[in-house]
Amino acid sequence: MLCLCRITFGPSGLGCCIQCYPN
């Protein structure tokens, strides 16, 4: 699932997305 992320974890934010903007 793709989303615009506020907070990510992983190298350079290329990881799992948490706290996504509502679609």
C-alpha cells in the first residue's frame, strides 16, 4: 500500500510507513 508518510523507519525513509496522511 502506498501512502504519503509523515514518519518512516528504514534507510532514508525507505521502509515501513507509520502515521500516514489520510487519502
